[in-house]
Amino acid sequence: MSMKPRRAGARKARGMTLVEVLVSLLIFSFGLLGLMGLQARALRFSTGAEDTNRAALLANEVAAQMLTRQTLTLPAVQLDAWRARVADPKGSGLPNGVGTVAVDNVTGLATITIVWRPPTAASGVANTESRYVTQVKVVS
């Protein structure tokens, strides 16, 4: 009568495998959550860079008009049309965009400022507005 001895270690190994699988699923889930957060942040930064680029193009448009006319003062009709383009996010403008042109006749500089607030930013909260500022000087 030979009885085979039972191995107690085999039974423990089966239970440990289940725990190992659950722990690995937990770690994998945290990794996926981290990747989703990274993707959301990358999308937000990409949208911000696109808006800044659009603001630079809009400011360059006014600066080019000033340089073409060889004057810092532009007709009100041109400035109003430009402000309307800045405020139109469905066209080539910015969300909640406001464009201003301030001319300093003493220094001969025009300061072009474009301010916008992304639609995802909460209104009234500090530091939610983005700003692009450039200066132009017409030299004859």
C-alpha cells in the first residue's frame, strides 16, 4: 500500500495565481487611467497652441495692413471687420475673442492685443483667459 503524499504547496499555488491576476488587472487599470489623462491633457495643450497660432495670424493681419498703408491708424470700418473676425470662433476667430489696437503717437507704436477664453474654462475664474500681444512700428 503505497500512498502518495499530498503536496500542500500545489493548493497554495492555485490560490496565489488568482491573487496575482487580480493585482495585475488592478495595475493595468491604473495604467489605462493614466494614459487617458495624458491623452486629455495633450488634447488641451494642442487646442491651446492652435488658438495661440490663430491669434498670432489675426494680429499679423492688422500689422500687415498698417505696414501696407504706412500708417498706424486704420479706418474704423477695417478695424470693426477685424474685431468681428476675432470674435467669430466658427470662422477664423477665437472663442470669446476680443481684439484691440492701441496707438501711442508719442512712441509711434501700435499695440495689438487679442484676448480669448476657451469654452472649457470657467468664467470668472482667475487665469482662464489667454492673451497675445504684439507691437508694430511703421518706419518710413
